[in-house]
Amino acid sequence: MSGFGVRQFSLTLMHRMKDLNADRVEDALKEMGATRAELRDAHTLWMKMAYSRHAPKGLNAFRMALGPPHHQGVKPFGDLDCKVAQWALPFWPGLAYEVLIGPDGSVWNQWFVRPGEPAKLAFDDLTPWSCVISDVGANFADAEHVEGSAPQHWGVDFTHDGRKHRARFVYGLLQRVDPG
């Protein structure tokens, strides 16, 4: 659909992120010069396209919104080799939005990743929108992935200074760290 691009896609991602970090999303809207209505409209249009018989599906839906990926390749997933595509989104520098495509052409996963090696992080570096799931896993030896409470939500449980914490992610991007 015309008129749906990187800005609208970024707002669509933020719509789900506000579940766990509404204040950070509000700050981002101000930085972008966007309104809550624009956020809702972008999300609504993306969902309509997802269920439309006429809109592009799979990787083509992301190409329609984001243009050509800056990286395409193959990624092992168990015994299968899946297609992977990544886009740089201006609002999240240093990260890439990755889409994993199954052998049948369907989207198996979509989330933020850090191209290259995970970032070296201390506990105090775990600030919203600063890191991805693999960064936390690489920096905290006992990190354990847990299922999130909603679609595109994930958690990583880990220990710091003898205390348990849960890092909460939306689309693989850190939203907050909760004690216990």
C-alpha cells in the first residue's frame, strides 16, 4: 500500500512496545514529531495489510514497507536453512530489524538484532532500547530465555549481584529490567 514506509513501520513497532514502556514510546513520539493517533493509524494499517488478501505477504510485505533489505542471506535454524533479511531503521542506530523466513515463505520470526558481535554490557548499561536479547545472553552467564506475556514479547532471566532480574523485550529490543 502506498504511504506506508519506514516511519509508519517504526510506529507500528512502538505500538507493541508501549505495552512495557509507555514513557519511552511517548518520548520517541515527541522526538519523531508523531502523535498517538499516527501511532494507532500505522498499527491499524499494518494489521489490515496483514489480513488483506491483496496486500503483499511474507518478505514482500517488509520490502513494501522498508525497501530492499541491507542484508540478505541464509541462516541455519535447526536442520533447516532459512532466508534472513535485515533492515537498518533510523530510530534504532547500530541495530537491524531481522525477518526470518521459513521454507514455505512465511515469516517465522521478526525482531531487532545487533549485527556482528554482541555488545559488552554491565548491569548499569541495561537501559531501554539500548540492547537486544543476544546482548544480555552474552553478558550474563546464567541468562535463561522465558516466554513473554504477549505476542512479540520475550524475557531473559539472569542474576546480578546475587539477585534475580528479568529483562523484558519487545521485538527483541530491551524495554525494561524488573527485579525478581
